[in-house]
Amino acid sequence: MASSSTTTISLSLATFSSTTATASSSVTQTKTSSICSFRSHERTLSSSLLGTKIRVCNKTARTKVVDKSSPSNGITCLASSSVLPSALLFDCDGVLVDTEKDGHRISFNDTFNERELGVTWDVDLYGELLKIGGGKERMTAYFNKTGWPEKAPKSEEERKEFIASLHKRKTELFMALIEKKLLPLRPGVAKLIDQALGKGVKVAVCSTSNEKAVSAIVSFLLGPERSEKIKIFAGDVVPRKKPDPAIYTLAAKTLGVDPSSCVVVEDSAIGLAAAKAAGMKCIVTKSGKTYSTSCSPVNSGFENIVLSSSTRL
């Protein structure tokens, strides 16, 4: 079934009771490790999440998705399903809005500059720091490794307050960017959410970012009519951040749905790990935040977010 330049994988995913995809023998090829990573960039999308036009469908359909990230080794996936997910759960940063490089990073640096801490996070450094979930946790880990600024307090308790104050100011600066709409939604996100809500699929945003920042993105960029239908789980609503599955487990419990019937849209390795640990299916979309394309083929999860039959790849 596979040609010399394309690996084709047939996934048997008719219902959500399946926790592992049944695939052709070509799954064992090492190049399938990038099966659940996709490139969106500047292509015209109806959802901007898979690098092609996609829609939520409640009819049996065949899905064709091609990973263009490696021109010589494209990966094609075929899947079918007749069951909608109970819930569609989005990460926020990098999924709804590509915020990290020119949003959160800039806001962190502006905060450090205001406090005269002598700290600047460049793009490469911030990419490494993104492997740590949560802004407060990120700053704490950085200062523990490189040394705390002279202006930082000495006791552990006072340092927690110091980090919290930095994070509060960073959030204020970030929210100003959102309110000015300087960081727009990724193309097609609103349409996909509308399609899901229109078919009775519950929609939520699950993020390690501050709850105020996530709420601002949902409210200002998706609008009040949509935002009142979207549940937000963010910040310190759970004690442990991604890759711990706590936030996704809480979302499923609060929404009253089985984790195995949820589809998660993520853009990072820690997000994928959290979704997998929660027993959910996950789609990874590439963004400015995505630094690794290594994903397990059993988490491809295409059975309920499918391509329009008219899509040309």
C-alpha cells in the first residue's frame, strides 16, 4: 500500500471504544513518528489545525492527511468513523493563537526590563523553557538554574511571592496585546469551533496559562456569543501542570464526558503527553511553539475531525 516516497497507514477507528489504532504493518517504520504533526503556516484552512481544510462530520467519512514537513517522506493517513466526539478540547497558546514567540516571550522580557532584572529570553532559550509547563514554573526553573537576580529576595517563600508578582505583571502586558488584537486567532479556528458547537460537541480550552489571559483570548478574539458556550480550564485550577493529565481529567469530569470520547488539539510534546495520559485522542498542530515533531501513531485521532471530501492535497 505504500510507495517509495509515501507511507500509507489505514486506521480502524470506527468507535471511541478503541484505545489503540489498528494499522498496517508500515506503522513500524520509523518515519511514522511524525504522523500526528502537521504544518499549517500560510495555507488557506477551514480550521488551520491540520494544514488542510477540515470539518467536523457526523457521517462516515474517509480522511486523508499528508504531512508536508518532510518533502521526501510524506505520510498519508486514512481513517473512517461515524461517531462524533463528546468534547473537543483545545490548548490555547499555539493552537487558538500563535502567542509564544511574539506574545508571552515579549511580555516576559518587558516585565524583566521594567524590574531591571538584567534578564532577556531569546527565541532559542524560550523554546527550551517551553518544555516546562506554566509561566511561574518556567521562571522558577530558569532562576534556579542560572542564579536569582540581585533584586530577588533570599527566602523561598518570598521568592514565590516575587515570581507571582512578575507573572501578574507579565499577564497584564500580555492581555494588553490581546485586547488590542495584536495577536489574532489562527485562521479557521472560529469556524471549526462553530461546526463543533453546531453539532452538539462540547468545546473547552485547557491551558497551563493564566486564567485571565486565556479568558481574554476566548472573549476578545472568539467573541461573547462563542465564549459563553466554551468552558475554560486554566492556570492553577489544577495543582500539577502539563504533561500531567490533571487538567484534561478535570475537564472531562466537569463536562460529564468519558475521557476516551474526547479529542484534544495540542501543539507541544508536553500537551500530547497530558492528553495521552488522560486517555484521550490527540491531534498535534505545528506552531511557533512546536519544537518536536515526534508523536506516537496511536494518537493520530483523525476519526472525528475529518477533511472535507473536496479538499485537494
